Amino acid sequence: MTPPDTHPPVVEVVQLLVSPVHRYSGRPSEGPTADPAGGLVPRLEVRKGLGIVGDRYFAQPAHRDASVTVMAEEHLPVGIDPAVDLRQTRRNVLVRGIDIDSCIGWVVEFDSGDGPVVLAMNRAARPCAWMDAVVGPGAQRALRGRGGVRCTPLSDGVLRVGPAAFRVLEKPADR
């Protein structure tokens, strides 16, 4: 199998989100809970096998293979809500310039200037009914197959908003 297209080798990290609370619980009609920190950050710290420091999924055994979620900006449903971003989709890393959904099953590396952050791109992040409630009707359907990738961090590191080197490293035999 050939690796996904990795051109250009530099992508843009558009937004980063660290959320200490799970905002979408209960019924969508009841609305999301408040995010005490607002969520968007200029940088985030990743820990190998544990996730993003300060995030609700950090060191949670049930989420270790999906503790970081990366999404392509090009897949945001801006036709439904032009202002949609990570605060609504609840993904952690929004990138521009790579079809991140095509990287499922591969190991990739981002380097935004503080050394590489290596991620195993495990599985699709499937959108839920909350997307229709917080983005707008039709958002859940628009994000099917384009909702990002749930990842396991394979290294410690820091990601920052701005340009980042990107490359596909390998496709592990067990994936």
C-alpha cells in the first residue's frame, strides 16, 4: 500500500483545543456544558501513550488509542456554519493542507518547531448527533468520513499554531 499524499511537506496547524471537561453529554436539545477554559490554545503538550496534558482524555485507559483527534480544516462544514471550528467539533488539532482522513492506519509526524510529535492514526472520528445541535442541521452527515482521525501519541512533544513540517513515517504491520 502506498502512503497518503504528503505534499506539501509543510502544513498549517490552524487551531489547537484542550478541553478539561466533556461538553457534549446528555441530550443535544439540552445544549452543551460550559468549557471553563474556553478550549482554544496557542500550544499543547502531548505525552506518549497518554494524550494531551490538561485534556479530558489524558491518561484515561479507555481513550489511550484515541486520546488525540486531528481534523482537516478543509472538511469543516462551513457551508452550514461559516464560523465552525474546533470549539464545536471538539477535535484537538485542526490542520490545513493535508487530507488527514486519508492517513488512517499510518504513523505520521508533525513538527511545529519544538521537535517531532509522532501519532499513530488509528481510526475515523465519527461525528455524533451533537454536530447538528452545535454546528447546524446537516453537520453530522457532512462530517461522515471527514470528521478527523483518532490517534495515539507515540512520542512526547509540543504542537503550536502555525506552520509545521509533516510526513508519513510508516504503516505498522499490526494496523
